[in-house]
Amino acid sequence: MAENFGNIIVFGETGAGKSSVINMIAGRQAADISSGATGCTFQHQAYELPVHDRNFTIYDTAGLNEGDRGTVNRAAAMAALYRLITGLDGGINLLVFCMRGPRIKKATHENWKVFHEIICKKEVPMVLVVTGLENEENMDEWWWTNRGTFEEQGIRPDATACITATRGRVLKDGSRAFDEQYEESRAKVMTTIINNVLRHRHKFNKNHWLYDVFRGLLHFFGLVKTCEAADIQQIVDTCGMSGEEARRFKEDVANK
């Protein structure tokens, strides 16, 4: 079996192009394209894929948005997130944040803060992949035009790839409208990943991560005062905490 060089988490709101970016890296239809019809709860799918001849496990991960129907159960979302992060074999090497241009939405800032600041404590490199720019005259110029807006919201990625994740419509000669931009984008994404991925995975201390991150998420979601005993118990049950872990977690929440 080929050596695995690490774990990469691809995240972002529904419709940001996460699955399309994974298919781009794979060079085939590896991931299903989401319809965005239902709310997400940090569900994820893993893919073993080569990036410039180095194999990585890439996780296609739902971010913080509610889709077109219904609302997300925050307790279930946090529990699913816990299972993802603590279940990674060997930690995280890179975060890839996908968003669709041209404008920044509320979920853009929320996803950045939750994954980069609260979950990974700014200790894992983060790259921003902006999709949907196939109609831009110069895709790279989009970032330099909008960079100030991102920085005003505290979004400062280690690297940025402005791309198209679609080949576009079929032309009369059988080619696709954005074939050239697509191949350029594929090379850009893979090079950005290789240039920023950690050689040694950032690992999480399960217990410390659990209390610090859940406290941060409860504050972020404004649930510290409204989080009910049933919500806390659901987190405990879904995470499969031991009796001692559950006791400490409940005390920690109650004291905040």
C-alpha cells in the first residue's frame, strides 16, 4: 500500500464547490455533487487521492449552513464534528476552505472562524479556494480586488486559489467552454495544497480539545445560556463519552 502523507479537510457551505474540487483533484467523478436541499450537520466523506504523486486522505466536509430546508440541530452538529476531528488517524495536515465567488456571505466568516480559530486554534494551515470565477477575465485578479474585504472580517488564508470547478457547456467541436481554465485551475489547486500541507500532522489532545472547542462553539452559537440539559446529553451520547468525560463536560458547560 502506498504511503499516506496526511489528512486534508475540505469544508465550506453547501454549493461552494467542495465536491467539484475533490473531483478535480481526482480527475474523475469521485464525489457526488450535493443538491444542498437539506441542512448539514458536519457530515463527511473520505477519499484516498494522489496530489502530485503523494497520497492523502481528503475529507469532503459539510460546513456551517442550513441548506434550503429546515434548521441544523446544533448539538448533533457539534457531536458529528467531534467524531470527525477526533477520529482522524494522526491529526490534520491542511484545511481547504471552499467558497463561491463573487461575494462573501455570512456563512463565509462563520466557517472560517469555527474551523480555523475555534477547532484548529490557528495551528493548521488554511488555504482558500474560490470557485465560480470562470467568467472573470483574470481569475487571480479577483483575490487582489477583494482581499481587503476578507481581511476586514479577519479572513487571512495562508494561500489562495481562484478557480473554476466546471468545464462548462459542450461546444460544437466537442470541447468544453472552460476546458483551458479548468486545467489551469486543477494545477493551481494541487500546487497550492502541496505548497502548504504540513509535513507533520497537527494532533489533538482529545480531552483538552473537547472542552475548549465545545466551549468555544457554545459561545459562538450563543448557546451558553440557552443550551438545555437535553442538548448537552445528546452531545454526550453521540460522542460516546465515558462517564468521567461526560461528568467533566457537563460541569464545564454549567460553569460557563
